[in-house]
Amino acid sequence: MFTSRSRAFALAGTLAVVLAACSGSATPTPAAPSPSPAPSVAASVAPAASPSPEASPSPSAAASPSAAPAASTIAVPASELIFSGKLVICSDIPYPPQEFFDSSGNATGSDIDIGTEIARRLGLTAQVQNSVFDTIIAALQGGKCDVIISAQNITSDRIKQVDMIPFFQAGQSFVVATGNPKGINTQDDLCGKAIGAETGTTEADYLSGSGDYKGQGLSAACTAKGKPAIDVKSYAKDSDALLALQTGKVDAYFADSPVAGYYTVQHSDLFQLSGLTLGVALEGISVQNDAGHKDLVAAVQQALISMINDGTYTTILKKYGDDSGAITAAVAGQLNKIK
């Protein structure tokens, strides 16, 4: 997940939901869902069976953000779906404001609303399958979901495994403790510091110099200048990485800018942005890239483009303060576009 994931909209208490996911800290944190893979969440009022035996039933999520029926339904062959009549969406929750649980335990966020609206335009009911980000592509390929919508950066490594439809763009930012006690203001200030990120993200790759950042990681840049390497700390859940910052186990937390900004707005007494933001990247909706899912890829892409063209897409992003990451229909039409 690249960069940017920031906002100052009224979702009071949502960060609490995220932070509490990691109880056991010496510093009190608000209560929230467990950081372990959470249950699948139906996006419609009617309950839906989870495609994964690992998930248990949970409350249904909010209804589609668009109440009016679509002008025309984009057909998807039932053979390309896990369940007839449903679009099962893998998403790694929490990663607010793009995906998180509301106070009632329902999946919500800009990614969730976009997925729900895409499903509606396909004549389907959205169902969210909470998945660990590091194995989210394996979950898709293993038949646990139809698509991934989870702030997933489009990278050369990922498009070898799946097709990715551009739907958002963001940068990468560092969150530090309020007052920035470690003085992290520039890239060189990262050298010798403990930096936390979620396993499997582009942030973790960027720090360690793996994946698309092989040979050009931030830690390697430090040692090339004769400075100490970055102490890279990876965590299975994003909320664990944030908790590590809160409890002093790391000096900074590295995440997409919208997410980083969200946390600092919701808990300004604990966190602030360091002021260091790195490159912007495109995020994509992932679909299996075999011959048996070509119609689904085309249908999801068509639905997204129609949302962009009629303004529904921008309305959803504005609802969560994400509109600075909006892309155009022309970009959405370029499958597997990395930059």
C-alpha cells in the first residue's frame, strides 16, 4: 500500500475501534476489534454466508451508498463468481479511513463503499471478507473472494499474480508520537530508528528494500551514506504497528498518507505526522487474471468508470475525506497501470 492514506472528518471514536484491536499495551487504549482476522461482513441487510471456513458470522454492514437503482446492470457470468448473486470482497480491516469497523461492528470506509456500489451496479450484493494483508492475494486465488479492495498498491510483482484496476492514488507518510521526540523530519532522520509497518505492504518493502524496492530501500540508503540501518519492525496487522508506536516499541509508524493522517486527526494527543511524505502510487482492485475471470475484470472496471463519470465515486471519497486521492476515468481504464 503506498503512500498516502488523511482526513479531518467526523468519525469520532473510530480510531478507538482500531487502536483497541491491540489490547495488552501498557498504555491504555480504547476498546476495538481483535487484530486477528475478523469475520466476514455482509454489505447488505440480508445475512450472507462467508466463503471462508475461517470466518464466523458478524453484523451486516451499511447498505449501498447509492439508494437509486442503477440505470442499467452490468452482467457478470455466474460461473465467474464464488456465489451467485454476490460479490465477495477481500479487505484487510482495519485500515481507516479506507476500511474499518464502525461502532456497531460493521465494515465501512471508502474502499468498502466503492466495493458495495460496484456490486450494486453489477446486480450483486457485496459481502466483505476480512483478510490478513500479507496473504490477501492467496485468499483471492484460493477462492475466498471475488475481488480485493484494500488500499493495495499496484506493483510489478502483484500484476504478475492478479489483474489490478486502478481506483485510487496515495502517498506514504510517517506517524510519530506527539511532539516528534525522535526528531524525524527528513529521510536521513530514519537512519538508526525503529520504524513499524504492516507486513506485506509496500511500506514494509520500501523500508527493507524488497519487492519492487529491491536494491533501493530506505534502510540501504542509510547504510550507503555511512549511517546506521533502519531497524525495520513488521507487524501482521496495521493496528499492531500503530500500537507499537503508542507503546514506544518503534519510533515511527509508516503507512499510506490517508491512513496516517486519519490517525493523527482522531488522536492528536498521541500522534502527529512527521512531515516526511514519500512518493505517490496507484492503488488497484485485484481480480484473478486467468481466462475464467476476464468478464468479471471488465465488468468491475466498467462499473468503476461509470461511478467516476456520474460523480458517485467522488461523493464516496468526500464522505471519508479521501477525495485528494481521486483518479480519472481514463486512469481507471488502464488495467495494471503502475504509475
